[in-house]
Amino acid sequence: MPEGLTGFLLGVFGMAIVSRGWEALQTVPVAAIWQAVIDRISGRKGGA
């Protein structure tokens, strides 16, 4: 395969994979997960 075509295809498929990953990340409640982590850490510090 020519170098230009290989780079183009790699970029297109790479961006498609990143796009799917970003869509999956948007469905995860990140704020709730971070709040649970912070609560757990602050709970350990307060208990110790």
C-alpha cells in the first residue's frame, strides 16, 4: 500500500475508534463516580 493511503486509512479508523470511545464515555455518569471516589477518600481520612 502507498504510504499516503496507509496513513489516511489509519487516521480514519483511528478517529472512528476514538469517536466510539468518546460516545461510551459520555454515557457513563463521570460526576457520580468522582463524587463516590472523593467521598470514600475523605471518609478514610476522617476515620483514621
